[in-house]
Amino acid sequence: KADLQSIGVFSENLAQLLLASPLGEKRVMGIDPGYKTGCKVVCLDENGNLLYNETIFPHPPQKDTTMAIKKVRSMANSYKVDAIAIGNGTASRETEFFIKKIAFDKPIQVFVVSEAGASVYSASKIAREEFPNYDVTVRGAVSIGRRLQDPLAELVKIDPKAIGVGQYQHDVDQTLLKQELDQVVVRSVNKVGVNINTASKSLLSYVSGIGEKLAENIVKYRAENGAFESRNELKKVPRLGDKAFQQAAAFVRVVNSAYALDNSAVHPEAYPLVENMAKDLKVKLEDLVGNQDLIQKIDTKKYISEHFGEHYIADVLKELEKPGLDPRKNAKVLEFDPSLRTISD
């Protein structure tokens, strides 16, 4: 009982971290703070690609504040940074205080981000594949920046245990813990859905029905043939058969597809159902998607059949109201009270 309870707490904490609010596609500066070895700073584009990296030394013993301010300002301007993510480890508060004193040319939001597991990522095989020519400290800073852009996409690259969000993780039944945590990751990824054209191999491998080998094939297919234009195109991926397609299709989003339902959680097997609804309402399919007034006019009883029960149809309509909507909330800045700096305060 104690094991199960402990693992339950762990899964809940992990789910909250994975489903934390993403900042979205914005340019981010990631900072891995430190004293003696300096703060590693990286600039990332909207998709999390590394544009530039640099080390600054604003804290003791060097205390080279003037130079550090100059560098940060120039990077923020050159790379059009929208937000700054600071890791919450050693020297985090001091770095946040230092950054907030800088007068930027435009308002830049400053976030403090959990850096749990960043060092595990930076020394991992995935990180070495992504950044073969950079050292671990740069990779760690990249991970911190990306966690602000999209926590889920970044955290799936780390073994859930290394994110360290439960007590007694080494004392409980390890097989059970691994099973449960992996399921939490799968649930979280599928709840949000993945953009098939931008998702990494790690993220894709957690989509129901896909797994590691198929994720690799999808990324390879994408590299060779360019972006996917529809969900159906998934069937062209080597070794991705009907069964895998049936399991995965609804969790995959094709954002720029010409067919409106490809960017929603509506499963392809329900496409004919929605097409009939649109036909009966005498509107185009794309005009029905997202149109609440029209959707409310639909008489669900009319469409019940041996394939589609009442609850299934209700789910489809709910999804039609807000297609492709991310269930996660928008990222908020959490700020410490600036008047509290030392224990005596």
C-alpha cells in the first residue's frame, strides 16, 4: 500500500510538471546560473534551435557586471529575444536580480524555470546527438530555455525518475514505478497531442501506437519528404501499419493540413460522421469546425449507429467546438518579493 501511495504522489507531481504552461513559439534566452564558472547564456529561435551561446560572469569572485550587462543586452537585441528563462539552481535569485536591473530596449519577460534533470539531459545520448559540438553546460542552458517554450517537449527527453519529483523514489518497487511514470508521460503527451511536423523523436515515441522505432521512421520520412500535409500521409511511413495508424492518428496534429479535422483530436474514423453533420446543416466542413452556434443545432440522436454511440458523438462535438486547442494554460510569470533578499529580511 505504501509503495502504491508513494508512486501515486510521484505520478501526480510528474503530470503537473509535464503539463506546465508553455510560453509557445517565442525567442528565448536560456541562462544556467553559476558563481565561479559563470552563467551560461544561450539564445534560441522560436523552434528551440540554438542560435548563439556565451558565458558571462556577473557574480563574485569575478563580478564583471558591466561586461555582463553589455553582452546580455547585445544578445537580446541581436536575436530579438522575447523572454528569458533562468534555471532555479545555484545563484538563481542573484541572476534574476541582475537581469531585472538591465534596461532592455523592449519589455522582456523573465521566468525562473525548474532545472531538475537538466544535467541528466545534457550528458545523455539524445543531447549528444542534438549538440555534438557543444559541451554539457551549453546543452544544459538550452534545456532550460526550451523548458520555458514547451516543458512537455523538453521533459520527455529525460528519464522521468531523473526529474526528481517524489519522495523515496529509490525505495519503492522500481518496475512498478517505471511503468506508472511511463504511463503518465504517455497520458500527458496524448492529452496535449503532438505537432507531427515539429515533434522530436523523443516526443513522438510516447504517442500511443508509435514507440521508438516508428518515431525514428517518422522523423526520417519527414527529413526526406518534407512536412506532412495530412494525417493520411502517415500511412506512407515505413512499417507504420493500419493498427498503429488507428491508435496514433487522433493524437497527431497536422497544423497546416488542407483538411480542417487533421488539426483536431477527432479520429479519422469519425471524419464521415462530421462530414454528414456538415452536409445536413448545408455548410462546408471547415465552416462547421469551431462554430459553436452551428454545433449546438446538431441533433446527436440522429447520428447514433452501431459504430457511434451517444457519448462518442458528444465527445466529437466537444472537440469540434475548440479544435486543436492546447489544454495547457498560458505561461505566467511568478515573481519573488523583491524586498526579501536575506534571511534577516
